[in-house]
Amino acid sequence: MLTLFAVAAGLELIGVAFDVAVLQWVAKPLLAPLLAIYLLRRRGFGPVVVALGFATAGDVALLIDDERAFLVGMAFFLGTQACLISVFTRRGRLRRGALAGYAVLWAGANAALWERLGDLRVPVLVYSLALSVMAATAAGISRRVAAGGALFLVSDFLIGLGAADITVPGQDLLVMVTYIAALALIVTGWARLDPDAELGKPQS
């Protein structure tokens, strides 16, 4: 299943790099479901699988170039972050340094983009808070999951720059590279955890 995910990821990146809409519409909605099937086979149904369901809906919404669709996509990804936070806080150990670091990043990023975001200020403020908490709680799970949480934040920060009309070279491709890596690291990292240690027992 990870091989199929890699194929879908490759097609998605080609679609983004060369602006081939049909490839993006075919490949992007497959990314999270393929990882969900992989995780179902490894660990069974759980909050991370639900998070991937929200991510699938968010991915489809964000394929539509419209502010309303953008807000809908953000709402779905808020569901993704909520699911991940709920399970990470139960399974992991909160690291105060990570929480403080991500809090500073959250405050700094929102302060820097505030004037440029217009009507998106409050939605971005709320979503980015949930995203930062997810990344902070991911740090208490494992290095792989922590890296995935950090890359998820990087990916969505790049989207936030776009929402604020700030562009960087290769922005769309960077968004997808970091997002794909984030999903893969979170899911494979979660799949490797000891199921008996899932509720509150720290990973060695």
C-alpha cells in the first residue's frame, strides 16, 4: 500500500510541477486514503484513520480555487488536527520545550501575516493554533511523528503565505512535498508504535 501511495504522490507532484490539473484531481484525493488503508491493516481503526478521512475531504476542497472552498478545506483540516491532538495527548508525553517553541512560532507567524490576511485572519488564527498544538503534541510521540508534525506546519505555513499574497519560488510544489512527507511520517511513525503503550505510556 505504501508503494501505491508513493505512485500517487509522484503523480501529484508531477501534476503540481507542470500544472496538470487532471493529475492533481486524480492523485491528490488518493494520498490520505491509501495511508488510511495501510494503517487499518497495521493497527485497525482509530483516530488517526479518522484524521486521514478529514484530510481527504480537505484535499478535495482545496483543489477548488475559491475562497469559500479554501475555508471549507481549512475546516476539514481542523478536524484532522483535532483528531491527531486527541490521540497524541493520550499516547504521548507533553514536551514543554516543544509547546513553548511552537507557541512562539504561532504568535510570530500570525503577527507577521495579520495585516495581509484580511477576512481570513480569524480562521487562520484558529486553525494555525490547532496545527501548532498538534505539532507540539507530536513531539512527545516519536522522532518520526514529530518530524511529520513539523512538516505539516511548514506545509500549511506556505499555504498561509499564499493566502496573504506572499509567494516564494516553487511554493505550490513545496507545499505538496512537505504535506506528503508529513502524512507519510505521521502514519508510518504511528504504525510503528507499540500498541500496548498507546495510552499514556511513553515510547522508549
